[in-house]
Amino acid sequence: MTQAALTHPSAAPATADPDPAPAPRGLLRWAADRSGWLGPIGVAVFAGLLRFWNLGHPNAFVFDETYYPKDAWSLLQQGYEGTWPDHANADILAVPQSIPLSSAPEFIAHPPLGKWVMALGEQLFGLHPFGWRFMTALLGTLAVLMLARIGRRLFGSTLIGCTAALLMSVDGLHLVMSRVGLLDGIQMFFVLASFGALLVDRDHVRARLAAATGGGTGGDTVRLGMRPWRIAAGLLIGAACAVKWNGAPILAAFGILTVLWDQSGRRAAGARHPWRSMLRLDALPAFLAMVGSAVVVYVGAWSGWLATGAGTGGGYDRHWADGRAGLSPDHVLGIPLPQVSMSWVPAPLRSLWHYHAQMYDFNTGLSTPHTYQSNPYAWLVDGRPVSMYWEQVPAGTHGCTSSGGCASQILGLGTPFLWWAACFALLYLLWRWFFRRDWRSGAVLCAVAGIYLPWFQYQERTIFSFYMVVLVPFLCLAVAQMLGAILGPVGCTPERRRYGAIGAGLIVLAIVGCFAFFYPLYTAEVIPMSSWQDRMWFTSWI
């Protein structure tokens, strides 16, 4: 079996073995033919063990779990977010449990889809830590499987795809966000799935163009018709927006990416005017597939809020527009606009728009200082991780045997060696994209730009480094691509490949070892205070 057959997704043995193979050899052939799934599934199982092991620990509300799991339960019971008394957390964790949910509506800052997803776990396992963390752990595990397949398709290599997935499975921030009931891990799943759907669409479209033109110069006139994978990408990125609004710039970045791929695909099919052909034939369908599908999903995510209540009941501001003159908003995103009559718009949708205006004002104006807020400039280098849980454990309690006492912490820290390697990998991808016109590097960089760069406009807002869990899959793709270059291209000398394998292997081992060293801080293990201090490499981590 050649190396190409093991790494290229479409490769297969050139000829069949003329002699009957003994059982072990047949098993190896079967495994090689299915390596595109066996490897990714193996890595995903490893990631799942890390994410589900002792998932209910700590038996506490971790950081913003004080909001989202309770909102999820309220959606499950009422269809909208109700209010909770100050003692609700203690009542929920008490034995016997009490759930003091009120039907009075509560103002919330984020769309409801992420909480609906979280509610699935609560429906299965109840309102306790394992229940509200179940779906984030499941989606975090499935994201590892997806990344392996995406990397395989993107780079034409099972090895590189599985390497990217392995790196994400041992990233500390991804592990933490897969083990807590917050929204960002759910959004990460939808963003990555949308990127994968666009990749499949790109491959299918190029195959259709090649078949339609027969290798000629008909790329200017071919109409591609229905493109289900691009519609799926729009639905998925719409779901990301319906979890948190920072999915919107990612939608814009992916929209630009897909039309650029359309232009390059038509050029490869022999189009004389690929830009003109793309704008004439592909731009409007791309807008409808991406933005139109996203809008449908986003509005659909509010169906519980729209459907609840009669008279004065229901979700927050659900009946704001009832009996009011239907005027358009006087501003959008801070831009003043003339008001016109909007009475033809149903009152529930006008109420929803008003609610969104309040959400926008809250989210853009949030500047209350927080101990763990940080600037986006520091995020890629792990400058200021977020402590999501902390307990100082006295000697002789909870298994602490150290005379100096122990600590139990959940720290949203990306595996340092991985993130620092990713900084070099992004520079390598920039070089590959700019000087070599490598479309794969451009695709990863486009996702990085859509996820990361928009945060720089919020220099005065209270923001946190754990938002970057959405970026983790693309950092892992970047590092895996760089490791593939270190390993050496197909056809290089055995000596070059040997030294490359040693170098790439040492980097992976260093990242895995770094993850193992910090693992107690990702899972709230009780460790001696001296061991905790050994892991505080920088004062900004405390």
C-alpha cells in the first residue's frame, strides 16, 4: 500500500492482490480502505473520554452557568426565559431539589438557540450539572470527529486531518468549554460544521463544472442550480448566529469565501470572464443560500418566544408592539434612520425588533469591569485566561493530604504550547496564501479573520478570552498544516522525511505533554497548592 493511498481521500490501491490474502493481511487491507473513518473515530473516542469523564464535577454553577442552564430549563418549561430568585442556585443543587422558576419574563442578552440545545441534555438528565453540560460535551466530541474529516478533505491527508483533531482534543480551552454549560462551545460546533459544508460544496461544484464543460471553455455559462451543501452551510451559520451574535461577521466571511471559490472554480473550468460570470450566475444564489437560510434559522430560533403568551403573558417585551403605531426603528447599529410606517409588519415581529434593539444596546454598551476581562491582543498568546471555578481546599478534606492545603480550579486556558505554535502557524499560512496562492491556507485564514478580528472593535467592552473557543478548530488546522510541511512533501527523500517526522512528532508530543501537565486545572482536580503555583507560569494567569 502506497503512502498516497493511505493519505489521499480518493486514493485506492492501484491493483488488487492476485493471491488470496491471509486473515491478518485482509484485516489490514480492510483497515486501510476505511482509514478515512477509523482514524477520525479513534481520535473522537479519545476526545469523548476526556470530555465525559466525571462531567458532573464540580457539583456547582461554574462562572456563567448561573445564567444559561436556568434559562435553558425555563425554555423547556415555558418557551421563554423566566425569572429566578437569588437563592435559586442553592435550591437547585440542594437535596431534595427545589426549582423556583417564575413565569415572570426575564431580559436576556443572547438569542435562545444555544439554550434550546442545552435544554436537550436537561430533558434527558434533569437540571443538574451533568444534565446541563451533556450537550456541550457531546458537541465538543462530535466537533473533533468533524475536524478530522474536514482536515482530511481540506489537505487530502488522513494523517493531517487526524493530527488537527488530536490537537483539538488536547486543547485546554476546548476541553473546558466542552465541560461547562456555556454557549460558546455550542456556537463553535455550528461554525465548524458550516465551514465543512462549504468545503463539500466547493468539491461538488468543481466536479459539476468539470463534467458540464468537458474540460472545454464553458465555465462562463454553466448554471449550477440547487446547491444543498451551501444551503446547509447557511442554515448552520444561521444557527451559530442564533446562539450568539458574533456569528454574524463569520457569516459575512464565509459568504465572501464561497463566492471567491465560485470565481476560482469557473476560472479553472475555462471561463474567460470568471469574475463577471460569478457575479452574474453565482452571487445572488450565494446570498440567498447563505444569508436567506441564516435568517430563516435565526427567526425560527425565537419561535418559543413568538408563540408564548396571550394578553400580557409570554416572553420579555413579547407584546411591546400591541396597540402601538407601527414605526420603523430610528436607528440601526447606531446609524440614524428616517422613520416610516411599519404597520403592515405583524406586531410580534415588531416586538422582536424592539427587543433586539435593547439587546444590541446592552451588548455593545457592556463595560462593567471584571477581574478576568482581557484585550483581544492577548488572546492568541494565552495572556489572560478566565478562572471559571475556584475552591481552596484545607488539608484533610476532599482528599487533600498536603499540609499547605490544596486548590481546585477550572481555568479557561488554551494549551500553551499549542496556542504558541499556532501563532507561528498563522504566519506560515499567511506566507503560503500570499506568495504561493494556497487556497487551503486562505480558507483557514478567512475563518480566523471572521472569528477573531471583529473583537478588536470592542476595546471598551467587557470581553473574555474564552470566546476564542470558536477559533480553536482553525488554529488546530493551521498547526496541522505547518506540521505537514515539517514532515515533508510526498516524494521527498527518506532522510528528509525521517528528520521531518522527528521534528513534527516532537512538537505533537510537547503539546500533549503540556496538556497533561495542565489537565488538573481543566477539570477541577484537587491538587496541592504548591502544584497549583507551579502551573501559574505568569502572574496574569492568577
